[in-house]
Amino acid sequence: MHRSVLPILAGAAVLLSACGEPTSPAGRGKPPVPSKPEPPALWSVESQDEQGKVTKTVLVCADTSVHRSFSRPIPSPNGQPCKLIAPPIEQGDRFAARCKAGRAHLDIQSVRTGNPDQDFVITLMVRTDVKAGEELPQTLHYRRLGDCPSGWTAGDSGAPGDRKLVNSVAGTSRDLASPIKVPGS
């Protein structure tokens, strides 16, 4: 399994946004009142190694659902969706889930620090039973950059310098006339 899970998490976060929202605590009462949807915003997602060095950057156009999914990372190893075995556990800034992709079982644990509306970090640990409990640590730094570029829609993502956008919500991709740029660079 590849050590950097950023590319699979960026798409998985978008796919997870399509999942239903939880009801009130313990499933009792009414579901939470939905907040007013905000226009999509462009986010930078940086994967960092153990020393804090950026190893990969992806830009994601995120609406409210996609943004909410950033704190609920479910990987897709080798492009295979990881199907939840049980409901995930969310407690404040912590998230845990167990899923199965192919024959592999993955245990995911993450902690969020920072301001979830502007600039935050997800510290992630993925354990797999494929290689005797192999652990794959990952740090993902999310920063809101502003409005999505013209022509981008919620779910569009790509790496700076690439000429292709992938939309995991729609399951599509498209070529761009010019390379993707980080705003302000």
C-alpha cells in the first residue's frame, strides 16, 4: 500500500459527502437543522511527511457537504472504495471508522486541530491487516483559499500544474486549457 494517502483521501472525502448526515445523539428526535448552504470555496490540501515537509498538494472546490467530509477521511486503496463495516464514530474533533476494501480491512482514526472553517490539520492513522498490522500515518493540512476558479464546481480537484480536473461527486474528469494554479502564486 502506498505511503501517501492524499490522492485517495481527496476523492474519498468528496464521495463521503454524498453519505447521509447523522440524526441527533443516540438517533433520538429530529435530525439536526441543516445550515444554510454556502457557495463552494477553494481549499488547498497538503499531505505532509513525518518531518512536516509537504509531499503533495491538491486543490479542491468544496461546497458545505464536501467541506464537512474533510474531517471524515475514508481512504480508497488502489482506487477501490472502502465500504464501512460499521457506522463511523465522531466525537468532537475525533473520527474513527472501520472499512473493507477488497480483502483488506482498514481501521481509520483521525484528530482535527485548528479552525475547521479556515485552516486546520487532520492527523490520520490508517492500520491495515494486509501486512501484519501495517500503520500508515498521514498529516493533511487544509486551508481555505477563497472562491473556486471560474468553471469549477463542487467536487472538482486537481494538483497545481496539472491540466486535468477530476470530479469525484460526478465521477467525471476533464482537460483544462492551462495548468492549475494556486491562487496568489
